[in-house]
Amino acid sequence: MHDVIISGAGPSGSQCAEVLAKAGFKVALLEKNTNWRKPCGGAIHSSVLDLYPQLTKLNIPKISGVIMHSADYHKLEFKGAGDEYSIIMDRLELDNILREAAVDAGAELFDRNLSFDFLFKNQKKIGVKTKTPAGIKEYYGKIFVVADGMSSKLAFKSGIRSKWKIDELAIGKCAILEGDNELNEEYVYVFFKPYQGYGWIFPISKKRFNIGVFTFGEDNIRYNIHEIYQEFLDNPNINKYLPDSNYKNIWTSSYSFPAKGVLEKSLYDDNLMIIGDAGGFVSPISGEGIQTAVFSGRIAAETAIGALQQEDYSKNYLKIYRANLEIKKIIRNFKLKRSMIKFFYENNGKNLNKMLILSKKDSEFREKVVNMFSFGEIPSKDFITKINDE
Ligand SMILES: Cc1cc2nc3c(=O)[nH]c(=O)nc-3n(C[C@H](O)[C@H](O)[C@H](O)COP(=O)(O)OP(=O)(O)OC[C@H]3O[C@@H](n4cnc5c(N)ncnc54)[C@H](O)[C@@H]3O)c2cc1C
């Protein structure tokens, strides 16, 4: 019997497990496969490093700049806000460090356990069933946290959420490649597309980089991810950064993430909370979700601690997870980003093309564009009129 059963030992589940275990609670962290390398760009915001000083000790180069390209390859180069930065990591390494932190704090990690359903007694959730190489296992607990990402079976089995529809997702394909390149290690390279999505090159080290592309919304149906990924690799505008003809492929994979923002009506129920990708905590347009996965994991853990102390695991108590100010801020921020999608991508990305052309001519306008990308500032009417008039 555990106090909390967490399904999924990715960034959200591991953070949740660590906070609960540090507070002295008995935590089971169920993971389908610790050797799985989550398909991801691996860009991690500096705020995550505040929670994991062990990542800072790895001395990974800090990335503070962005080289952005519009669909017709106009370019805008800028440095990020204040002392914020990102690091790029191989997800296999990141996830194992975060899991280790949870285990060191006292959480019990059960690897090769694929959770597929709840156990019920008198219509109340009392446990989780998993498939393991040795057969079906059962884990009993007081509170259940669903942290098993996009492919979660429990989120659906909980009855508070339906299955994803294809246009609610983003579909991405990425690789880690190695070889001589013309990339500046202090920058990430972003290439907006005429369709909903973008391509990226994120330097991991001098020779290694993560490269990928994704589509989202209705464009998941219009475009084939494998074809556009190949087109991206073959594109002369990309090749100028990657002049080698034969990069060593360390790993390639494809996967999806939720693209419509937080599922705010489906985050909690009686003795249940949903965190990270399973709850839609991925930033629309940019696809960043590691930071918000970790934050949602921490806040769910803090909520569970209060519930365990008061022995109240009801939906009525757990609603404070959704009502948390940081969660509210994430939901609001994602809604603003979603409201900008049409503007970004209408007329095959022409607004973005014009925006980058104008940025070159007008330094005041450039500053507004940078603020929009760095601080999520919403463009004013004047700003939009200027683009329309260009
Ligand atoms: C192509 C792509 C590129 C991305 N690039 C970035 C980026 O550069 N920066 C960024 O911040 N975000 C990025 N994201 C988003 C980021 O990967 C996720 O938001 C983040 O990993 C979410 O963390 P999580 O813990 O909620 O879920 P996950 O990282 O998906 O972890 C879920 C865990 O649960 C396990 N699991 C799954 N099913 C089960 C089951 N049934 N039973 C037990 N365990 C299970 C999995 O093995 C995994 O360990 C990208 C996503 C994609 C698809």
C-alpha cells in the first residue's frame, strides 16, 4: 500500500514523486521503460535547473539566443530575456537524472510496468493494474497521479477525459545527429513553415545537435511528417548550417504532443490528478512542455501532501490543484498563445514573413517582435496594421 501511485516517470512524474517522497510519503513511481528515449527537442528552460542543481553541475552550454527564420527564410536574430536561458539535453540522460532524484528522495521506482487500468472497489479507485514481463501486477494507493504523457491509458480510463482527436495534437519527428556543422552553440535555430508547425536545430554540443520538425492542428492531416522531415533535411537553407553530406544518426523517432493547451476541465477527480502532457501542459505554437510538466508535477505533489495530511482525497479537496495561481497562469498564457495561431500562420505564413522584413527596417518594431517571442507580449492593433500594410 502506497500513499501515492504515480504512473509515468517522465519529468512531471519524477518531480511529483520527488516532492512527495521528500515530505515523507510512500510513493510508487510506475514506468513502462526507463530505456525509452522520449522524442523531444530537449530544450530545457533555466527555471527547471533551479529545481535540479545537479543539471547545472553538468556544465552544459547556456543558450540565450534565437535565430528565427520565416517561411520564406527571412532571418531575425535575438538574445533571450534577462538572465533566462535554455540548455539542450538528450532526453534519455535528462529523464534518468530526474528519476534518480525521485529515487534518492525515497520514491520506489517500478520499471517495466505499463499501467493500463484502475482497480475499483465500491466504484472508488483503489489501485492501478500494470503489465510487466512477469505478468499483471497491482499497486494499491490513496491518491493516483497520471503522468504518463500522450499515450496515457489511465487518463482515458479515469473517465474525465476523452481520447485525443488528431487535430488536437502536434506530430513531430526528430533526430540527434553528429558531425561538423556551422551552428553557433549559443543559439537555437527555428524555421517557421507555411503550414502550422516549425522546424528546429538545437545544438547539444560542438558536434551533436537535435533536429526536427512538427505540424499541428488540421495540418497533421494535410502533411506527412516523414516527408516534411526529409524535405527539411534536404533544404538548402538548412544545409548552409549543416554542410556535411553524411551526418552520423544517433537516434531518430517521431511522436506527438497535445497542441490545444491545458485540459482545464479534466485535471482532477476523486483521488486523482492529471499532470504534464497527459493534462495538456504543452505550450501551443512552441511545443515546450518540460518546464510546465515539472511545475504541474510539483503543484500536484503539494496538493497531494495537503490531502494526505487532512485525509481528504475528494475531488472537492483536489480542486485546489487546478485553482493554484501558477496553474492558472499557465492556462492563461497558453490561451493567449492559441489566440495568436491564426495571425501567425494565415496566408501560408505571410504575416511572419512580413514581420521579419519589417524588423530589419524598423528597430522599434523589431523590439516589439522580440518582446512577443521572449515575453509572450500580445501584439497591439498598430503592430498588426503595420504588418497588413507591408
Ligand atoms: C517532437 C517533440 C519535440 C519536443 N521538444 C520539446 C523541447 O525542445 N522542449 C520542451 O520543453 N518540450 C518539448 N516537447 C514536449 C516535451 O517532450 C513534453 O512536454 C514533456 O516530456 C512532458 O513530460 P511528461 O512527464 O508529462 O511526459 P513524458 O515526458 O511523455 O513522460 C511520460 C513517461 O511515462 C511513461 N509511460 C507512458 N505510458 C505509460 C504507461 N502506460 N505506464 C507507465 N509508464 C508510461 C513514458 O515511458 C515516460 O517516461 C517536445 C515534444 C515532442 C513530441
